[in-house]
Amino acid sequence: MAEVQCQQINLGGMSKILIAYYSRRGQNYVDGVIRDLKIGNTEFLARRLAEKTGGMLFHIDTVKSYPVDYHETTKQAMTELQTDLRPELTDMIENMEEFDTVILGYPNWWGTMPMAVHTFLDQYDFSGKRIIPFCTHEGSGAGHSEKDIQRLCPSAECLPCEAVKGSAVRSADYSINEIINRIDKKN
């Protein structure tokens, strides 16, 4: 199979891109085992997208940290989902109105995005914006996260989610290009 190279895009000032992502460093489930990651899989892709698009990176982070232990984190994530809990975030974007494209990255936790991403989406008016989601997973794909984004942001144009297997993010040039192509179609 031929190697795919990531393309660089030049938006020529026509579009302002925000790359907002939630990512877990430390213990992660990768290829059937728990591994310690210095950079989470979603963050890795978000950084690559920022390099290729010139978009502004924004790390969605919670005030209360998740447990170090992977299994404890998954239990907490399930409780948050079942109770529709919106964790408090450490930071906000002051100038959201300046962005017309939001690339939204997250891991698939229990069939959707982490509740911290729900909190993020609740905080802003996405009317007229294009949301291009991508998620990392270890076999579960995007789950119902696309529908959840559409429900939380009914006035935005929500594109299909690009689901990338977490263990393959370092060779995900094809997926990165797919996301970039979705940006290009707007201009």
C-alpha cells in the first residue's frame, strides 16, 4: 500500500479555524492493553491538524482531574454519562464568534464523547458554524456522538465524524486529509 502524505492547506484568510479537543494522557486502552501515553491519541491528531491548517488549538480540560487508573476513569465517565453530569472546565474561549469552522476532537467514551465535550458545546452559540468532528477509539467507531453533537448544536452545520483507531493515529494521514478536505469544501 502506498504511503499517504498529509496535505497542507492555505485558507487565504477566508476561514478561521478552531481545533477544540479533549484528550486523555496517561493510561489508555491501546491494542487490547493498557498503555501509558505521554500525549493522548486525540491530542496527537489535534496537533497534526493545527500544523496542517494553521487553526487555533484549544484543549478542553476539566477542573477536577480524572483518576490516574484507566478503569477508574471509565467508571467515572459512565457515571457522568448516566447522570448527564457536565464537568466544569478550566478555560473558555473568549472570542468564539471569530471562528466559523470548529474541528472537534474527542475519544469515544461509552458510545459518545466525554461529558466535558458536552459541557464545551453547551457553553457557546454555534449558529452558522461548521463543526467537523473526529474521534479516536479502539474499535467502537464514532458511536452516537454525531447525533449528540447535532442535538446540542442544532443551528450548526454538523459534518460526519471521522473515526480514527487510537492505535493508528501516528499513521492517520488519510483521516487528516479527509478532515482537511471538509474544510476546503466550505471555501
